[in-house]
Amino acid sequence: MFDSMAVEFVEEDGNGLKLNMGMEDRTSTAHTRSAGMTFCRIAIVDNDEMALRSLIRIIHERIRFASPIWTAATARQALEHCSAPRDIPDVLLVDMSLEGIQGPSLCRHIRLGNTKTRLLAITSFSTTMYHDKAVHAGVQGLISKNDEDEIVRGIHLMQCGEVMEGFESPVMAQIRLKHEPAPAILSIREEEILDLVATCGLVDRQIADRLGIAEATVRRHMHNIMKKLGARTSRQAVAIWLNNR
């Protein structure tokens, strides 16, 4: 039997929280490995701090042989973590309604580059609202953040290498996404620009100031966006993007 895990929160330069395991965690991990069991590294992407802390508590109190290793509030933060080999989680919980770049888009980006991580979509809204988008994004399951027992069951399934009914394995999802002709896969930067146009009504100069890039770079990104989406104008590109989110 393992003791409850202690967590130390460390602020990481605006890149979410990285969670350091305490002595009890390291002891549990060592015991797990010596027993021939696989310890599960879990990460969470959610811009709701209360939800993050609730999920961390649930993992510590109710999920054996597992520990959260980092959290992120945005898609860009999550992708930076997932691009670092030591930070790649076994299971990644992704909120579907993130600010800016939405959860389904983040999941597609991660799945296209990684089949190791099992993606578990989470939402505080009706799961029916995001089901089709989650399936298409290549996740392995979708659960409600409002049901603690459902959260536990979902994480257990991911921990055991299973997928929920109606979802694909990471490998099959990646194969499908790589061979799908549409919708076009935009980069995170391109989606950030579209989001600023769609939600804030910003023009090129304002977008450049907000993102810390040159105005010419913004125009180049928008040109690429229009080409990828088959749009004749930036307004049409935004409309196509919003319709496919």
C-alpha cells in the first residue's frame, strides 16, 4: 500500500506549474518499479486554477501508481512541455474550452507528433457538445470534470492503455490525421493570429505588438493561413477557422 503523495508547486516562468514529487512520491515510484509495475506520469492542461487543483487532488487521493508532473494553462505552454523529452506525459488531460487555441486543436497537434501520450479530453460542459471534435482530434476518451468518479474511471482506462468506446488508439488516430486532406492543420502561431482577429478584432500592427513579432511576419502568416484554408480574404479565413474549431 502506498502513502498519499505530497506535491510541491513551482512557478515556471509563465509556463504553467511544474510539480515536484516529494520524498513520499519518490519512495512510491521506487517501490512501484521494484514490483514490476509501470508508474504513470500525468499532465493537465486547463486554464481554470480551481479545476487544476481539484484534478491534482483526485489523482493523488484516488489514482494509485501515478502522479501529475506538470500543468499548463494554454496550448502553447502544453506544446513546449510536450516537445521536451523529459516532460512527455503518459496521460495528458486536456480541457476542451481553453482560451485562445481550443483543446481539440491542441490535441491534434500533439497526436500528429506523438503516439506515446494517451489524450483524455475533459470538459465542464456536456460531453455531447465536444464528442465529435474530440474523436476527430485523436483523443482516447472524453469525460466530465463535474463527476469525480468518471474522472477516476477515465484516468484508470488511460493508465491501463485502454480507449473509451468510440475512440481510437494513439497510433490509429495519428495515421488517420496524417492522411486526412482536410481540415488544414494550422500551426499554433497561425491559430493565435486567427484568434486575435476573431475575438479581439486586432489588425496586423496590433497583432504584431501583442505577439512580439514583426508586422511583416503577421502578414506572411496570414498569407499562409489563407492558402491553407483556401480563403480569398482574411475575413473568410477567420470564418472557415471558426466553423471548424
